[in-house]
Amino acid sequence: MEQEILKSLISESRFHYKCFDLLKELFKENKRFREWLIKGYLTGKIEGFPEELWEKIDSQNIRRIASFEDVFRDGANLGYCTVASKQLSYSLDDCYICGGGVSVLVGTINSVDGSHTWISKNQKVIDTTLMLIMDENYSKEIGYVEENRYNPNLDSVYLAAKEFTRDQNLKGHR
């Protein structure tokens, strides 16, 4: 049953993406994380990235790479949570970029001290490292501690980048 839950959090066509490596590793190696994840999934407090979000990821105009989805396919999101969170936030309305620590990440190769960045939207954490969407209160049970919250929509440079990223007339015209 445990492996079935993990597979249900990751779309079958993307199961081989390297972005899921840390999620798979923690699920296998960390009993506390595995139990938290299973309980969260079974109670509806944790889900994987839905197809609608993947479509937003794929539709982005992004500079220097062919597709934002390639970042996840290649695992380039791991260790670059701030960059990946900011880039994903361009596809979302009314969200915040949050920073702090996550105790379950302490000692991982990309976050030795547990420092982390994620997106907050509608009392949900959208984590581009663990590739999960979770109830904000439930995330605290595994050690999310928010130290700062940034509203990017107050920044005119961010808004210009967001407009470019979402403009489908520019897709493919890099």
C-alpha cells in the first residue's frame, strides 16, 4: 500500500523525472516522513502536483531553457527552491513566496541546515522540492517553520516578468 500512495502522488508519465528523487528518498529512508506523508495523503491534506499545475508549468515562457518542465525532468529544482518557487509563482495568482526551515530537510544534500523556500496559496504549501501540495497547518507537523513571507505582486519587476511568462503570444519566440 505504501508504494501505491507514492505512485498516486506522482503522475505515471512523470514518475521517472529526477525532481521526485528527494521525495522518493525521504519516503524510503525516513520513517517519520513516510508516516506523515501517508497520513496526510489518506486524510486529504497532501496531494501531488495535479495535471492543471503541470499544464501551467509547461505553458510558461522561460528564458535560457526550452521548457520550465525540463527543470523538473532534469531535477534542476533540487537545491534551487527559491528559483523554482519564484518561477512557478508566475503561473499562480494571489500567492506568497515563503522562506524558513524544514526540519525533515536538515542534512539533505541540498539543504544541510534545512533552509527552504516554498509557495503559499489559499492555506496550502506548494513545495517545488518535495513536489507536493499540502495543508499549511499540516506541513508544520513535519517541520515547516515560516520565517518570512513575501508578496511578489507588490514588485513591478516581478509583475513584468510574470506578464512575460504568461503571455502565450510569445511562446516559442525566444
